[in-house]
Amino acid sequence: MGCAISGLGLAPRQTTEPKSEEDAVAHLTGDQIDMIKDSWKVIQEDIAKVGIIMFVRLFETHPECKDVFFLFRDVEDLERLRTSRELRAHGLRVMSFIEKTVARLDQLERLEQLALELGKSHYRYNAPPKYYGYVGTEFICAVQPILKDKWTPELEDAWKSLFQYVTGIMKRGYQEEEQSRRYHVVVSAKERPDKKNTAL
Ligand code: HEM
């Protein structure tokens, strides 16, 4: 389960710290984007395997994340999950999102929209932002052995920054959805017919 990732907080190793999580991608240089795209070509060949490894690791290191998935929360033996069709399908959905992210590195507005919607859907899945950072960490641990000597500290920083950016926007989407639900609850409580009647 070990993984030689440096710093699990996903903070990019740079001298000038980005102002916020979302600023991280603004610090991705053209070289870093090229590095991510090149490494993705290798990762893509093992996309299903990486998805499974990533989630099994996530559930091992943070069992509280497993409870969010009603399909997996009762599975005690994590080894069984390695051959689970459901986990494979879920891993592939998440990996396809990462693929879209990589493809949209040159169109940040589209990437932002995608990540914002994903954050909103995670509010509906009851998956809170405090867990999102773990996924980037486990992704990095899962892809390191696949990239072998192509893995460098610079590539690690580039992927960390990308995850930091995406999860920062997801968090915003989650909060927007949470606020909009709260607003609707307040508004509909105010508009209750029985309330109107008492006012008459
Ligand atoms: C970088 C972080 C993450 C990314 C990129 C991500 C991505 C995705 C994607 C692409 C889906 C497919 C459905 C959709 O598009 O709405 C999904 C579903 C889901 N995610 Fe995430 N996710 C992340 C973190 C998490 C975490 C940390 C949890 C739980 C603690 C979680 C729980 C779920 C659940 C419960 C579903 C719905 C079930 C399913 O589709 O099988 N996600 N996620």
C-alpha cells in the first residue's frame, strides 16, 4: 500500500504559492501541460487498472470514503473489490473525467464548467469536499509504478496542481448546490399555504 508521494496535502512544490486552490492551474506552465499530456498517453493504456487501484487504495487509507458508496459500504474484504465489475465501472467513470480534464487543459472555461457540475453532483451523492484531496493522492500513487522512470518530481508537481485546481472548483460547485438547496428550503417554507392562511 506504500507510496513514495511527497507531501499528501497536494500543495504544489513551488516557491510562489498560488493564492487559492483554483489559482494552481494558472501556475501550470506550457511544459507542465505537455508533461501531463505525455504521461496521460501512458496512463491511458491502463485506465481501468488505475481506476481500480486508486479506489481500493482510497478505501484502504480512508475507510470513511467507502461509506459514501452504497454499493461498496458493506464490502469488508477490499480484495474482493479488485475484481468487482461495479468498482471497475465506477473507476472508469472517474478516469474518463480525468481524461476530459487533460483534454481541456487548453480550454479552461470548459474545464471549469465540467468540474463545477461535478461538484454539484457530488453534493447530491453526499460526498463532501474534505475527501476530494485524497483522490489526487491515490491517483498519483497508482500511476507512479506505471510510468516507472518517466515519473519525476516535476511531473508529480504538475499532476498535484491539476488535482488541486479541479477539486477546488468541485468544492465551489458543491457549496453552490448546498446553498441553492438551503435557499429553496427557506423559500418553500415561507410559501407554505398554511403560513399564508395564518397571515390572512
Ligand atoms: C478528484 C475527486 C473526484 C472526482 C474527479 C470524481 C469523479 C466522479 C465522476 C466522474 C463520477 C461519475 C458520475 C458523475 O459524473 O456525476 C463520480 C461519481 C461518484 N462519486 Fe466521485 N469523484 C471524486 C471524488 C469522490 C469522493 C472522494 C467520493 C466519496 C467519498 C466520491 C463519491 C462518488 C459517488 C458516491 C458517486 C456516485 C456513484 C457512482 O457514480 O458510482 N467521489 N465521481
